[in-house]
Amino acid sequence: MGLVQWAAAESERLLGDTGDRWLHVQGVVDRARRVAGILGESDQEVLLAAAHVHDIGYAEELRCTGAHQLDGARYLRGVGEERLARLVARHSESRYELEDRGLDSDLATFDHEDSVVADALTYRDVLTGPIGKPTSPAEWVADVERRYGEGTLVVIALRRALPALRAAVERTELRLGGQVRTEARPGGRSLPALPGKSSSARKPR
């Protein structure tokens, strides 16, 4: 069994009965396939595998710290998938939330990967809503606020992370062709440009 097939099976085993969470993961995987072309063959496999397992830390049987990024990463490390563990631990700028939770020392055990793969994983996560539909970084944060409540630790951390999330989105958009691409929503509407940004070509960081 290849890495992607293994990751898909583990994700379904751990999250297949979680409703909206499972729909979100399937949306991330579907959209990861669309950006995989900017990567080499081996990195394509890693991106797709990471998309499958990025949220497995929500599974009840893996719960330890209560932070899904760390709990998923610890499981992946335990089964020998160290690169997936690093990507999952730090996906979507988790460092802000984990610092606020006092888990920064735990996060430090997972090296930061500054790579096209890491950007692409964050890109697909934050552009996929809770039931697998396209969204934007600002809408993604707003949805978390509706679910968790204004002023909660998770929301405060995500708002702090928003500039870094936008930067990862922009870097990936540039790699995809140098301009912001919109995705059609049901009914024909397209996603808005990132708040406060022009939809014209942008300079990379």
C-alpha cells in the first residue's frame, strides 16, 4: 500500500463517522489534487497524504493534548511518518493557537518545514470550509468564530495568524500562475479576493 492509500484509509478509519469534519477533509483532498501539479512527483504524494491526515487529531482515540494538530502529529510520528507529522503539527499556522495554549514546547519537537508542500497544505485547508465547500481565509476565520464564539482562544489565535495564512495563500497562487484564482460556488458566485488586497498580481514574500 502506498503512502496516499495508507493515509486515505487511516483518515477514513479515524474520521469517517465525524460528519462535517469528514466532509471538510474530503474537500481538502479534492482541492489538493488540483494544486499538486506545482510539485515534483514525490512531493505530490506527500501533499495528498497530508491532506488526508491533517485533521486526524480530532479523532477521539488520538486525543491527548486536546490540540488536534499535535495529537495527529504524535500519532503519525508513532507510526514512523515523520514528515507527515511535521506538516500536520504546523499546518495552517497552528503555532499561534499552540502558543496561546501553552503547548509551544510540545510543538517545538516538530521541525518547521518551510516548503511549497507546507504552503500548499495550508492553502487547501483555509480555502475549504467546514463541509468541504470553497471559502476564503477571512471567511474561514469568521466561520470558526461563529462555531467557537467571539473572544475564544481559538478565534483570537486565528485572527493573529490571518496575515501568515494570507501569505501562504498568495505564495501558492503565484506558483499556480501569478494571479489569484477564484473558485465558483454553487449558484455561480465566485470567492471574493482576500480582504484588503487587490486581485491583481502580487509580489511574493
